[in-house]
Amino acid sequence: MTPLPVEATRLVKTYGSLRAVDGVSFAVQPGECFGFLGPNGAGKSTVIRMITCTSPVTGGTLRVAGMDVRLNGRAIKSLLGIVPQEDNLDPDLPVRQNLEVYARYYGISREAAEGRIAETLALFQLTEKANAQVDDLSGGMKRRLVIARALVNDPQILVLDEPTTGLDPQARHLVWQKLRMLRSRGVTMFLTTHYMDEAAHLCDRLVIMHRGSILAQGNPHDLIRDHAGEVVLELRLDADERAPLLGELAGVDGVAIEEVEDIAYIFGAADAARRIAARIADPAIAFLRPGNLEDVFLRLTGRGLLD
Amino acid sequence: MTVRPDLSIGSYRVWQRNRDVTFRLWRTEFIGITVEPFVVILALGLGLGQFVKLGSGERYVAFLAPGLLAMFPMFAAVFECAWGSYVRLEMQHTYDAIIATPVSVDDVITGEILWGTTRSVLNAGYILAVAAVLNPWLHMIASPWALAVVPLAVVPGLLFSAISICFASVARAMSQFSYFFNLVINPMFWFGGAFFPFDELPRWAQVLGWFIPLTHVVDVYRGFIRGELSWSMAGDMAWVAVATAVFYWLGLMGMRRRLIQ
């Protein structure tokens, strides 16, 4: 039996008195895209740093491709392709040489690297930029180059830390398209994000993380169905105006209400929600929409993902 | 995390990276590196050298030569491993990118020091050539032993690369390098036994001089350039070896603490 790409059991990481990662357990299956969704500071990047052997594990166990991160740092890193949150391309080297020098860190011969680099540059639409300076690339191109760089060693697992943070929508979609293509080629991916649309787009399975702990895990559809329901009603009314409506809903079986500032979210009462939306007939006040991962997070924590 | 350095061929890969970058960017550095030695050697040799008389009767230019030949490799190492390393560590996050591969932090630091040392040796070769060109006028070099300064540049190269990277590992801002330069490197430049002989100074100054790393390097250089090898040079080499090892180790620990959290 081949070992799991990543397997964590009661994984803990503390910085002084702060428990950045507080006993999380999860397992990534071969060929899947596994996501960590959570707000900034949830502990996602810390998990990544432990997987990539650049942050010592405080407690629990963490195995990558069956190897203990405490003991096999070099061997594990040779199997990983890493896309860090911040671009750390080598600005002293032009595009192609960035990849050549990087391949050398993995001990890949010049001849072996050459074909792979040409192929990867083509795949990420960077062939024309092969001799350009890194500083002259756009944000989206830099991101694509960082992903291309992570593939030079033909990794078993691609680890991406917030792959599209800071990109404009067009560049994001291009990066997503490339990642979906890699997924369809069977590349195992582990990614963190605080964008719920990114998680929904790319992940076969994900965990929702908050303050160092996992709140829920599963595939995005199941999570939405179980925690948010198919239909969510948003009521954008002042507290005293929405009170009678909420009173009306209070008796409905299975209903859940989350009030965040000037919006009340109504979950799990599809029929009643549709009735109210039809009666008010103004989507600026009563907005009926499908449930999403943001709702799941809201249900589990009582707060928004991006605060 | 072990006390022993965790080294591999990765050190060499880091050295290769720096070599490639330097040879790609050599044009931007070329003119400064080419012209500076002429300026310094002419100013100190022709200018200062004409007016200073030593108690021992030795010509000042001949006294000065070993110090100058040791100083240039020192500066080469300092620039590479203090400023250069800090830029790669903190501005460019080059180290973060490298340690995500099978190359360890210790490999990175070792590769950086080896490259700083390489720069010192290349630099020494060039300075010796300049001194040779100017020799008909300045008579800085008296013995073929002077050729030894090229391989000998490994000594200040390793020592000052290690000292510099040790500082880079604890520096919190680029501006702090002015402290390093003004409080460490510059005093060493003036008091490191290059410009005046220590044996004519009071006892306390000689004791103080013993603690200055450059003093020992200059002593070794002086012995080789005059062609007068002595046992005290072995003592100087031992001093440098111990200091290099200590700063290397401190640099490793500092960088590990900084990069592995």
C-alpha cells in the first residue's frame, strides 16, 4: 500500500503561549486537491510550514509520503513542490535561469532539467518571457512562474499557500485554470486559502480552520448542505425592523439565524425563506441565494471568514 | 535541531547560484572593483608612503603592502556576506525559497561563506596584479612569495565571511549595517596592524590589537610577503581558525533561529 501523501494526527504547534495549531488531524488522499480554508491567523500557513519541514512540530505526528517530518526533512522536501504565499523568485536571475538554478537545488542535471523547464514554461504561457527579468513580470505572471518553479522537480505533492492572494480577478482565473489542469493530470495538491470561492472551485475536500483548530471537514457540497442548507436568506434590515420577521421564523423546524451587524442570515428554513423573500419582493432587502462555504464558516463560528 | 552542521552538496549549489548571479551582473560591479585598488594603492603608497618614516628603517610602502593585500579580500567578503546576505535573506527571501528545496539552512550559510571566500580569492588575485603593475614605482612586492597572497586570501575570506553572516543573522534592518561597518569593520581597518606596527606601541595597545581579527591576518600576510615564515604565524593561523569556527557556528545558529520557526 502506498503511504498517504500527508497524514497529520493531533498535530500541535505552539509559539510561546500561543497555540497556533491546536491538535489537528487530517489525511490527504493521492490525486486529490485538499484545502485548508480559514481566515488570516487561523494557523493554515503554520500547517504548511510544518509539512514543508521549515517549522518544527511541537506535538502530535505529521507524515509526508509516509515519512516523519522530524526525521526526513531533506527526503520530504525533494518530493514536494512549494508555492509560498509571498513570491520569492530570484530577482537576480532571469525567468528561465530561475528555474534552472532551482532545478539544481534538487540535484537535477542540466540536461534533465532543460526539457522539463521548456515544457513547464509553455504550460504556464511564459515561453515568451523566458529571458525577461523577474521584476518586469506582472503579478499574475510571477505567480505562474512560482507555480512553474514548484513543478521543476516533478513533485509528488504540490503545496500552495494562498496561491491567488493579491491577484486581480483575471489573473486569479488563469491560475485556477492551471491548477485545475494539474489536478486533472493527477497531481496531489494541498492548498490554503481564505477565499471560499477558491476553495469551492479547486478542492475535492477541505477542512475549515479557525484559531488553530479544525471545525469541519468534508467535500464542499456536503459541508454546504450539512451546515448552510441549499437556500440562504439574507435580511438587510435594522434590528428593530427585522425583529417581527425573525419572530415569524423562530418556530420553523430546523431554522438557524446568524445576525452579523446589519444583516441577518437565515439557514435551514427553505420554504419559509422563499415565502418571506416573495412577500418582500425586494432583493436589496431580502436576498435569497444558494448556500456557500462562507455560510458554513459563519454557522460554525458566528463570524465572517474575512474579518 | 542538531548542534552539528547539517551539510550536503546543497552548499555547493548555493555557491553555484551566487557564482552565476555574479558573472551575470559583473558589468555593474566591474568598474568600481577595477578602479578602486589603483586609487587606494596610489594614495597610500605614493601619497602617504613618501612622508612616513618607520622606526625600524623599513620603507613604509613595503610595510603597508601586506595590510593592503589583506584588506581588499576582507572587504570583498564583508560586502558579499553582510549586505549581500542580508538582501537575500530579508529583501529577496532567497533563503526561504532555497530551504524549501532539499538544501538546508546550514547548506545556504556554508555556500554563502564559500562564495564570499571565493570573492576574496578572486579579489586578491586582481589586487596582486595591480600591485605588480605599480611595482616599478612603489616597490610593494619584494619577494616571489607574494604570490602566496592569492591562496592566502582564503584566510580573511572565511573569517570575515563568517563574521559578516553572523551579523546579518541578527540584523533587524538594513540601517543596522552602518553600525557593523562603523563599529566593527572600519576600526579594524585602521587598527588592524596594517597602517602602523604594533610592536612600537605601548603594551595595552598590543594586547588590544591581539583581539582584532585583522591583526592576525595581516601578520600572516606580512610573513609571507617578506618571505620570513615564523612560528608566531602558526599562532595567528590558529587564532583565525578558532575565530572562524566560532563565528561560523554562531552564524548557523542565528540563521536557523531566523529561518526555521
